[in-house]
Amino acid sequence: MRLWLIFLLLLPVNAFATPLKVVASFSILGDMVHQVGGNDIDLKTLVGPNGDAHVYEPTPADAKALAAADLVIINGLSFEGWLGRLIVSSGYTGSIVSASDGVKPLEFSGAGMAQDPHAWQNIANAKIYVMNIRDALIKADGAHAAHYKTHAEKYLQELDTLDAWVKAQIASVPNNKREVITSHDAFQYFGKAYGVRFIAPQGISTESEASAADIARLIDQIRTQKIQAMFMENISDPRLIKQLETDAGAYVGGTLYSDALSPPDGPASDYIAMFRHNVTQLAAGMRHNTRRQHSWRSFNTLIVIVSSTSRFDFHPQFHPHLIWAVVSNHWTLADKNRSL
């Protein structure tokens, strides 16, 4: 009995302390928090694998988890538009840390001054996330500061290795073939960091919808530039990409993980696995691209056809072989070679 008492007295003060309760907003961020926090934290991730944080609807269980949390870590950059309401309903009054603090945000050209929230698609930014997470955990739980520092340093080294690998993979693809079509505009940071041009019919949020003009313009690019690297995303409705596959004669190269990880048994179960999967898919798809210039003869022919009848309206950004016909006050896509 005395030996047990002596043993208990010799244990560290925090040996029986309750792990720090941390809430992360979505799966990619949750993995980063897990990599730094390890077994010293009790982690709850709100938007799980294959979940779309753009349109997420919080549950009563989320409010309960938030109410019990010691620390909440979010992406920031207006990514979690639903979070403010959840915080109010949960009554949480603790610290909220934005992992993206210190990142230089990119503006989204299609939405004025709107900032693109997908900063984790550049590994240099992911390292900023990791350092912010480390500092937040140390501030909330100084007793495990050494653990958090060690875990973060190891993970930062792994991210450096990943970054070098990504650059080598992209460099193996000729520059004039580095064009990709994705469902929504989630890869601006990747494109700027690694020299790839991404084209998307949707904006930075999956809440937005592509207009008929957007789709026609995209068909133009696919056909005239012979872009074959077209990908679905795990969080997006695949019907739009499937429509482009049919209408433009391209093919879908696979699935990219943009805003969410895969389940544990999938190819993108953590951030590093996600990046490796995406880059492997992208590099293979881009090698199929073959560049071709617009046919101005076809373009001029369409102008003549359109100007000779009042039934059609013409927009200079539409595909040379496509016109828009007004039938019963509805816009219908028609092929100029088809009998109208």
C-alpha cells in the first residue's frame, strides 16, 4: 500500500488531467490539429470526411461539443459561414483561433474583393496553419508544450519533403499542358504556388451555380484548347462535370480532394495523403492535354449566320460552333450545324 502511495506522489501533477478538448471546423484542419496535438488532446472535427464545409448544417451534437470545448480552431477567411450561429447557440465563450492567420489571402476575381479561403492548397500556407495550431495548443495547455513543439517540428519537416515532391511532379509536365478543369474554384493557391492553371464553372463556394454562359465558355476552352485534364471533386455534385464530359467530348480523369479528406480507408485520409493523391492525378491528367488555337474562320462564319436572323443572340465569348436559340422565352443551347 505504501509503495502505491509513493508511486502516486511521484507522478507528474498532470498525469490524471483531462485531455484538452479541441474542436476543429473541418476534416483537413482536423488532421493538422491531430498531427500536432497527438494523444494529448481530445479532438472533435465538425465537418467530417467528404463533407462540404461551404454548405454545412450544424447539428445539436456540434453545439454540445462546442459548449464543452477548451479551444476552437477554424480555417478563417470566411470559410465557415455557419460557425457564428453555432457559437452563439452553443454558448461557447472560449478562445477561437484562425489557423490561416498570417497567410496572404488571394482574391477571387469573380467576386470583387472576396477572399479565397482555400489557403491549405499551398503547402507553404499549411506550414503557417501548423505553427498557429502549435502556438494555440501551447497557450491553452502549457503542460504539454514540449510535446506540441516536437510534433509540430516533425510535421513541418514532412511538409517540406512533400512540397519538394510536388514541385518535382509538376515540373515533369510541360508548361503548356498545365491546365485543369475542376468543379469549383478551390485550387487557386495550388495553381499560383506550383504553376498550374485551374478553370472552374463554379466560384470559390459550392453554393454558387454556373451560368449557361459560364458553361458555354468552358466548352469553348475544352474544345479549342483540347483540355483533357478534367476532374470531379469529392464534395461537389458530379453532374456538372459529367455534362461537360458529354457536351465537350472530354473525359473525367478522376476525383480530387479539395475541401475535405476521404474516409480512413480512402486515398486521402490525411492532408499529406490528400496532396499526394491529387498531384498524382493532376500530373497524369495534364499530360493528355494538347493545345490548339481558335478557328477564326468558324468564328466569322457564326457572326454572319447570327447577324442574318433575328432569332439568335450572339455573345463573343461563346464557342465558335455554338449559338443560343430563344425558344418559348427560354435559352437553349444549339449547334450551328444542326437543323434549327
